[in-house]
Amino acid sequence: MNREQHVKLADDAVTHAERLAGWAENSARESKPDAEPLAAAGALWDSIARTHLLIATATPAADDTTPEA
């Protein structure tokens, strides 16, 4: 898996985390019992996003140059 793919996966995970955080916030405002599990799931997706970004940072960039013949 290359750097670009890890960045894409991180972006997708952030989207999940944001969505779950919003749902958790709405549930908490309405005192619904599902607020805590939603927040925990959002935190998990945040951790996944951070992990993919760390891997992307450690992955060498693709060499876009073409070798001379």
C-alpha cells in the first residue's frame, strides 16, 4: 500500500469519526443511552485515521521520475 492510499484511508476514517461524533453529540443532548457507544466508536475511527497518517508519513513518496534509457 502506498502513501496516497494511506492518506485516502485516513480521510475516510476521519469522515466516519466526524459522523459518529455528530451522532454522539445529538444523542447526548437528548440524553439517549447510545451517546457513549457512539462516542467510543468515533474515537476508534479517529485512532484509525491517525494510524494511517503515521504510516503515510513513514512511507516513502512514489518516485514520479522516469529513468533515462
